Amino acid sequence: MKNNVGTIIRKEFARFFGDRSLVFTSVIMPGLLIYVIYTLMGSFMGDKVQEQIAKDEQQKTEFISPLTADEERLLDSLQEVRNTAYYEYEASIGSSDEDELGDILGNLIPMLIIMLLFSGSMAVAPTAIAGEKERGTIATLLVTPMKRSELALGKIISLSCFALLSGLSSFLGIILSLPKMLKMGAEEADQLNLALPYQTSDFALIFLLIISTVLIIISAISIFSAWAKDVKSAGTMITPLMLFIMMAALTPMIGSPSSPLLYLIPVYNSAQCMASVFSFKVEMLPLVITIAANIIYTVGAVVALTKMFNSEKIMFSK
């Protein structure tokens, strides 16, 4: 079994990396575009904020205060006392710049990661299964003496690797551009800690969630692609899946699950767990449920895809 699965994986790797345009468009270009666009947006927004700050400073210098110098000093002292009291209040309730940054990233990054994983999966999965049906090359694989489960497993593993490369490229583009995207000006940079305060363990958890999520997405797209007659019809059939994934990716902005059982919902569970990691609110039970559920769903998808490969009606439908 191991050799047959390895043969399928090598075949898919040779097909993928042999097509330079496919490698560029699905792996290199997403991360590069995200980095360039987000960096330009951050620079533009930062310049606008700096212009506004300069304008405000000019207006302050032009303004003639009706207060005397002693009254101005008293007002500054009262303002300093107020600021000190507010900072002490924030510390007492556990509020910090780190929490503020975590809330921002917890709402934004999971949605971007999941959508990028989906787009990367869409770039490789339909052509690898529905495309082979359309070209007639799937028949060559089906007449070989390998088990259909080996074929299904080899397809899902190799396609997951390609989608993971695309997702990691995009994720790297996001992380590299975030400091520029979040930095709105020198004054705001002093007030908000822009260094990403995450540990190696946090990135390890995100990586595990990304792997389990991409397995689920690839498995679902592979089943739709195996059912479809060609790549075009596969894209049409996958549209409802895309809508579901988009809605699930947006849920961290709405709120957290009220029950651990909700972490059994695929993609939704990954989005919520990623949000918890980025917002420094990690709980181990939801993480374990999410990763275990995603793996179980992937195994079920391999079984379903195996049965589809065993069906001549499905594989050779016109």
C-alpha cells in the first residue's frame, strides 16, 4: 500500500511542479500579491494619518488659548492624573495593547487563512480529478492493480500538500505585511504594540489547524470533482461549498461557540480555534475536538472517494 500511495504522490508532484505556470500562480503569486497590496495599503493609510497629525499640530499652534500660562499648566496636570488613573484601571481589568492586537488579528486572520486555503485547493484539486476524467487519463489509473483506497489517499495527500504550500505562501505574505498594515503613524505605534507577541507553541497550533483544515477542504473538493464530469461542472458544484466556507470563516467576528459540540462543525471549528489562538484565549478541549473531528472527517472522505473510484458509473459518466 505504501508504495502505491507513494507512486500516486510522486505522479501528482511531477505534474504539479512540472507546470511552472501552475506553481507560480498557485504558490508564489498569492503571497507576493498579498504582501505588495497590504504593504501599499499600509503605507497609504500611514501617510494619510501622518498628514492628519501634521494638520492637527498646525491647527494647535495657530489656536490662541484664552487660558493663562498657570491655567494651562494646571489643565495639563489634571489631564496627566486622568491618564494615569485610566492606565491603572486598564491594568486592573487585564486590558492591554496585546489584548487589543489579539482581538484585531483574531477577527481578521482566520478568515483570510481559510479563504486562502480554499482558493489554493480550488487551484489544484478539480484539475487533478475532474480534469483527469475529462482527459480520459483516470481510466489508466483505475486499471492498475492498486487499491482504490490507495488512489484516493494518494490524491488527497498530494493535493493537500499543494494547497498547504499555497496557504502558507499567503499566510507568510500576511504576516510580513501586518506590521506595515497595522502601523497607522508614529503616535499610534507608540500606543499599540505592533510586534507580534506570539510564541512558537502558538504558531505550532496554527500550523496543526491549517493542516487539518486543508485536509477537510481538499477532501470535500475532491469528492465534488470525482462526481463532476469535467472541471467546469466541478466548479459549479463546488459553489455551495464555497458559500458555506465563507460564512464559517466570518463567524469569529460574530462570537464564540456556546457549546463544545459546535466544534464538530468542519471549517467553523477551525476558524474559531484559530481566532482563539490569535486572541490569546486558547482552550485545549476545543482544539482537541477540532483536530480530531477534522481527521475523522478526512478518513470518512477517503472512504467515500474510494467508493466513487470503484463506481464505473461515476468515473466514466459523460
